[in-house]
Amino acid sequence: MKQPGTEAISITPPPQHSKIIQFFVPGIPRPGGSKKGFYNPKLGRVMMVKAGGQYEENWRQAVAHAALQAMKDEPPFKGAVRLDATFYMPRPKYHYHTSKKSAGKLRLEYKGPCPHLSAPDRGKLLRSTEDAMKGIVYADDSQVYAGDVEKFYGERPGAEIKITLHYVWYPESMKGVVQ
């Protein structure tokens, strides 16, 4: 015998719809979020500045510009967002070598994908990229619920961005709780 109140409620949501936006951002990816502090004796207090400086700002502007072009005058999305990013860092000089066959010209030793294993870390690269798209692709970067982040050495530095916008259905009882 079932106890009262234990009946299962069946809610059948409509199929979820999603939209994918992809674009490439040329340039050297820069990390974000780090700050440096120093004491200013004239003011008698600690001053905080962004550690990335102008390089970080240039990267954010490049991401924002590419995102604006990809969005094509659409307003920022307000639902769930999945963000996948692959960062391509410039190859270091030791990836190249000269040989007699190449007549003294530098030649890439290995052309396949090569993981980038040094600084900056992928979390900080993602942070600056997410922040740059805030207000353009999505209303707030807190909407990003999942995603993959990779970083490799590449011939063309930059970032391949894939954004999946999920139009999520909520039951009537969630109205007002979730926007």
C-alpha cells in the first residue's frame, strides 16, 4: 500500500533547443584575473593593478570584437551556456631547427598538435576570455555551466571558441525562481 504524498509527478518537458556559435580569435591569448599590489608611500595605501596590463586588455578587446561579429546584433543570451575553448600559443624557437636540406632556413620539427605545458594556465586564459564575452554573448559569465578548455602550440596563435546556448525549459513551479 502506497503512503499518501508519495505519488510520482510526471512532467514531460519539451525538447531542449540549442544554438551553436563558433569563431576564431587571432592573437596571443592572455590570462586574466591576476592582480599585483604595491605600497604607495605618498598616498599611504596599497595600490592594486591588473598584472596583465595592456596585453590582457588587447586580448579582451580582440575576443569582444570576434564575439560581436559572431552574435550578429543579437542581444546577450540569458539561458545556460556551454563554453569550449582551444587556445593556440606561439611555438617556441626550440620547435624549429635548420638543416642542409632547408638551406639554413628554420623548419618546424614537428607539425602535429603539441600540448602547451607551461604558463599561463588554462583557467586564467579562460577567465579573461569569459569576461570579455560578458554582455555580448551572455548576460553574465555565471551562466557558463560547463565546457572543455585545451591549450596547444599552434602555427596561428589565438583561440577557437565554441559556445552552445541551451534554451532550457523549466516547469511552471520554477517560474520566478529561475529566469
